[in-house]
Amino acid sequence: MTTFEKKIGRDRLFESYIWSWGLREDPFKLELTSIEAFAPFQRRDLRKLKWLLSKGKIGALTGALGTGKTTVCEFLVASLKEENLTESDPSKQIIPVFIHGAAYKSSDELLRAIILGLEMDASKNRENLFEFLRRWPQEHQERLAIIIDDLPESGADALEVGEFLRVLADITNISILINGTFKQMERFLAKVPALADRIQTKIKLKPMNKKNLKELLELRLKNAGCICYKDLLTPNGFKSLYKFSKGVPRSALKAASNAIHYAAEVDSPIDARVVKRANKRSFFKRIFSFLM
Amino acid sequence: MLVIVRKGEVVEQKEKLYKMKEACKILGVHPNTIRLWDKQGKIKVVRPQGGQRRIPESEINRLLRVPSAVAPPPPSTIPKDEALSSFLNYVFSYHRDDWELVRKAVIIRDNYTCQECGGKELLEVHHKNGTSRNDPDNLVTLCQKCYNLVHKRVRKMPAFKPSIKPEAPAPKPEKPTIKIQPPPVPEVAELPRHKILDDLKPTGLAQRTLFGDLLSAAAVLKSFTLGDLAARVHCPEAIAKTFCERMTACGYLVSKNGMFEIHVRLAR
């Protein structure tokens, strides 16, 4: 028993409520989860992205906050890795390298991150490392897919990084997917027109529609081991969640998490009233919601 | 070799003659270089009717086989030690103008010893006949004292001949080394990731990256079973098994009845 539990105590009410539904923990937690928890939407766009990565081209993935850009990227990485397990022909394998854009400050560090992602020795100097990528089509049959998350958020100089990516994209068998919020990406690409020209497809993730959001929430509950999720999340409550979140998955999950905590207090399934009470908005916000 | 046969008899036995252009291509030099060699007598050329230079095959073969036939002859003062002599040969053949290099080479040749008094400190390299020609025969190692002496003397006597005593080369003075006790060796070896992965010998890059994932998962879990590892990385257990087998073979994992324990630290 930890000091925290001794002094403050556990949330027994919430735990017993969750247990009664067959859950172990909060099913709507926001932290990134495995492939199973990803509910696909805009399937055509995702298929296009996959095709892009297998052809050695450059693509950009944009969208508003919380629409699931990073989740899509992680899903792509995980699925590519899974396919590599079964594919024995090396010329058909695509090796994904996932890089968190906020973690580097210059193109030099970005290059090092790519090499580290390939589990190679990155302690050499810059020229040697770049030579390794330059000779990629000659020395390796596999294709390389570099997926950079939150590219515009890094503190690096946009011109320098853009030029570096442009040179990388010209190497055959190397494909790049960059990802960032719509406005930031526009601003970033405006600085580097050469990179913007080379981008094959720009995909903008829209908020989920009603069907997909329902799929997502039910998938979460199903994965967490809920016995009768249709009773826990009433259609009424779902409609309210959708209205509240406007289809953005992140805010929907946040609202659902709040709602399930509130539902434990009042001991009822998640319905419209619970959702409304749990996610109280100030008077001002409620009235001028269309401005937001 | 070109052989002209007429009516079953060998009439003439001519050597093949190359034109200037062909010879340049074979030798990899400029035509002017061949003309220069011809002037200096380093190469024999034939001038048949017309007066143009034709280079015989034997001459080209000679040049190709022995490249130093054109280069100056090897200096006589070079010692017989193979590595050293080849080094000196190289320096004096190609880098005569690089004074620093020549100086060092001469000092090495003279075994870090003054050839006049046998001193081993403050060494200088001296041109014997007063000119600045960097010939191996013309250069000698002297210590600062002897060097100053010689240069005063040189004004009186134009040619200086140092009296070199045949002396057994003294062993190099050993540097006083302070023995530092090595820091206590950690029980677990610390290795960078790529070295561990090199040892595992994965087939292809896809397996390499997968092994990388497995390695980082193993480093987090510390002690684990096969199932734990496979579940964490989301890969089939067969691959986790091969990974664990190779790791144990390299000594990075210790297996105890189904449980594995990592025995290596990942260097940052």
C-alpha cells in the first residue's frame, strides 16, 4: 500500500462501477494505443497514403488538432512492420522509420534520427551518414519510408530541413510522409516551395462522421473487455458525445472519459444527461460555440 | 609482336608499334610527357618514314611493369628495412617539395640521432652541400648544437662532410609513463545498439529493425519470458525465440528455466 493510497484512498466507487461492466480501467484513455484500438476512417485516403509509401514518393498529412494524424502515422508504421514479417521478398518490403519531429533541432539531428531508426551506427560524421542514404537504391533492395510526425513543430530552420527533405525525396526507393496541423504545414511549405512542388498528395484529415466515431468508441469498449457495451453507451449518450466533440476523435475520447467518471458517481449508464453534466461548458462558450 | 609470313617463310619479324595517341591511352600520360621522356632519353622511340614517333610494344611493357623506370632511381642511403624503405622511397619520389615530410622522413631514417655527436634532442635536418636540394644523400640529421656549428663552418668550408661513426642504433628512450589504475570494470558490458545488432547477424533490414524493437523491449523488461517479449512488440513468438537464441549465443542474455535476463547495457 503506497502513501498516496493510505492518505487519500482509492477511487472505490469508480472501480466498482467499472468492474460491474467488466472493465479493468478507463477505456477512453488518450494515450496512444496499439493498432487494434485504431478505428479507420477516410479509408480511400489511407489506401492512397499506403500506395504513396510503397512508391517512393513524398506526401503530406494535415488536419486540425486531434483529428488523429499521429494515430494514422503510427498505424501505418505498425501495419508496415506487420507486413514485413510475412513478406519474404526483400524488394517488396517497406521499412518504416518513425520520427517525432519535435525531438530534433536541425537537419543534422534529423539525419541521425533516421539512421538510428534503421538501427545503424550514427556516430560517424554527416557526410558518411548521408552517403549511406544516397547509396540506398544501389545497396538495399528494400524501400524506406520515413514518417516524420509534427514536422513544423520542431525548432529547426524550415529552409534547411525543407532542402534536406527535398534531396532525400529525390533518391529513389525513399518515400517521405510529413505530418502537421493544417495551418502550420501551410506556413512551413510556403517557405520551401521546392518541397511543396514535390509533394504528390496532400491529405487533409477531416473530423470523423457519426458512423466512424461510434465504431471508434465501441472498439475501445470492446478491447477493454466490456460485456454489453451497447447498454453502457446509450445511443442517446453517443449522440450527445458526437454533438459535443463535433466528430474530433480526441475531444470525443476526452468527453467520454469525463462522462464515465461522472456516470460512476451517479451510477447510471452514459446517456445524454451524464455527458452534458460531465462536460460542463461555461455560459459564454455554450452560447458562442459557433465562434469556436 | 607482328610476324609477316610469306610463302611459309618468316620474312620479317616486326614489333608492334603504337601511335602516340594509343600509347598515351595505355600509359595514362599526356603526349607531351612522352615527348619529354624521349628528349631525356628515358624512353626509346622509333621514327619510321614520315618522322613521327612510334612507341614499340616492348618499351610500353617495360614502363607498365616497372613504373619506377621513369621515376628517379631509389636513393642509396635508404636502409633495408622494408616498410621504412618503401616509405622513404615514396617520400623522396613524390613529395620532395614537402619540407616538413622530408624532414620527418630523414629524422626517422637516421633513427632520431644526431649523426655528428649522437645526441637525441633538438634535432634538425641539414643540407650537406649548402643547396636546398632535397636529395636523400644530401640530407642529414643533426642536433641543434652541431647544426649551429656546421652553419658557422659552412661559410668557411663550402663542402661539409660529417664524420659518421658506425654506431649501433641505441634503443629509443622510453617515456616515463604514469600507470593509472583502470577504473573498476562494470560487471555488465555496455555496448551501443548497432554493435549488438551486428552480432546478431540479422538477414535483411526488416529483421534488423525488428530485432532493434525486441532489444529495446528486452532492455525495458529486464527479465521476461518469450510470451512477454512477443506481446510487447506485437510479433509472432517464433521471431522472439530466434532473437533470444541468438542473444544467448552471443552472451547478452542469460536464460533460467524459461525466464530470460538481459546481461548487457545499452550505451547512449
